[in-house]
Amino acid sequence: MSHFQRMSRAYIISITNQKGGEGKTTTAINVAFGLAKRGKKTLLVDMDPQANTTGIFVNPDKLDKSMCDVFNNKIPLKDIVFKTSEPNLDLAPSKITLAEVEATGGNVDVPYILRDALQTLEAYDFIVIDCPPALSIFTINALVASTHVVIPAQAEKFSIDGMSGLQNTINSVKRRINPDLRVAGALITQLKPKTVLTKTILPVVGQFFTVFHSTISEGVAIGESHLAKQCIFDYAGDSKQAKEYQDFLEELLRELKA
Ligand SMILES: Nc1ncnc2c1ncn2[C@@H]1O[C@H](COP(=O)(O)OP(=O)(O)OP(=O)(O)O)[C@@H](O)[C@H]1O
Ligand SMILES: [Mg+2]
């Protein structure tokens, strides 16, 4: 039964952490491209009004339709999804006006908008959702719609308060709305060469979430790849970070049994 259900629906992975600059967008982009390059039909959903993910593919200011219109119930999700130049990779774009949707108070359907909208789409193998740096209605929508959560955490600057707040939110969503939601794990990002993971980070982050064995080290290739509007595999396939994101993706797929 559960095997059949798993076969018949997509893995929906929220990349989330309410702290800013933890590596959410970098991870969402590279996981989505990595899956597409493995032949998985993948949808990348930008739930962040900052539209950093969207900016890799198009100029958000030039968009006339975005997640904003889906949240305002103006148009179906399929009308904003477009094919990217990467085979197997589609994008549901965001733009800055998504922030205006925050004021949808009073509507009890609000937490379910994304889940309902995703159910109207054609079949994807994977849906990867880039979340904003806030436990906002967009993050709640992403968690409600997801099967799994990945939590990027910056090696040097993660916060214990942040981790426990995120854990509480995930547990509330599980308890009240989405009992199937699973934390796949926390991914340590922007690791500096001399940082000793076992002494500094694992004991703290590990109190809250399982930590992936794979880690992503700090390196200029990441920032450069964003500027070049490419994933790390296309921008610098031989870089340390490309190898690390490759290893992470394989670990994630093992964890998901996908
Ligand atoms: N492994 C890395 N090495 C070096 N720089 C990195 C690495 N990962 C991310 N960065 C840089 O850190 C910054 C934040 O990364 P990113 O945008 O992925 O985080 P975010 O969690 O999505 O941020 P926000 O909360 O603002 O959405 C970016 O400038 C990015 O280029
Ligand atoms: Mg981001």
C-alpha cells in the first residue's frame, strides 16, 4: 500500500530554515538541477518573495505571472509553470509582490493553497521548494505540501533558537495537518577548511535533526555560479562544491529510497 502510494506521487522536498543566508537557495537550485540531470522530471518552486531562485532563469521584474497570482487565487499553478532550458526541469517562479499575499488573513484555506495547487499538476518525480527566511505563511504552505524537509545550516552561524523554532513548527505541521512529513536531515553548508564538525556543529544541530554525512564547504565557485546564472554542475563541474552537492544528492536519494 505505502509502496504503491510512494510510486504514484512525487517526492516533495522543502528546503527550509527561517534564518537568512543558510544556503537554502543554493541547495534548492543544485538539488533540482542534479535531479533533472539524472533524468528525474523535476519542478522547482520558488516560494521566496526575494525570487533568488527565479532570477537564475528569468528576470523576475519581467514576469507577468508568478506564485503571487496563484496565492491570490487568480490563476491555476499550471499557468505560471514554465520549462527551463534544462531538460526535465520546470520552474514555478516568484517575484517580489509575493510579499503582498502575506495579508490574506481570515481565509482558512491559506495553509493549503500550495498543496491543493500542486495536486492539479501533471506528474513530477520530484518537486523542490525554496522557502523564504521566515516561518511565514509561505513556509507553512511548503511544509503542508511536502513529503520531506531538508534544512541547510551554515556551519559557523547556525542558531540554537532558530533550530528549536523550526523543529516546533515542523512538529506542529506534522501533528495538525501533515503527519507524513519527514525531516530528511540538516545539511551543513559553507563549511570552512579548519572547522571541526564533530566538536562544534554536530552536537548542537544533532540535538534537533539528523545531520547528513555529506557537507558543503565554502568556496567562491558557489557565488560565481549564481552570478553566471548556472547550477554548480554546469558552472564548475570539477569544483569541490560540485562534487559535494553530487554526494549530498546521492545521500538524499538513499535516505528517500528514491
Ligand atoms: N558553499 C558555499 N560557499 C560559499 N558561498 C556560499 C555557499 N553557499 C551559499 N553561499 C553564499 O551565501 C549566500 C547565501 O546563500 P543562499 O542564497 O543559498 O542562502 P539562503 O538561505 O537561500 O538565503 P536567504 O535566507 O536570503 O534566502 C549567497 O551569497 C551564496 O552565494
Ligand atoms: Mg534564498
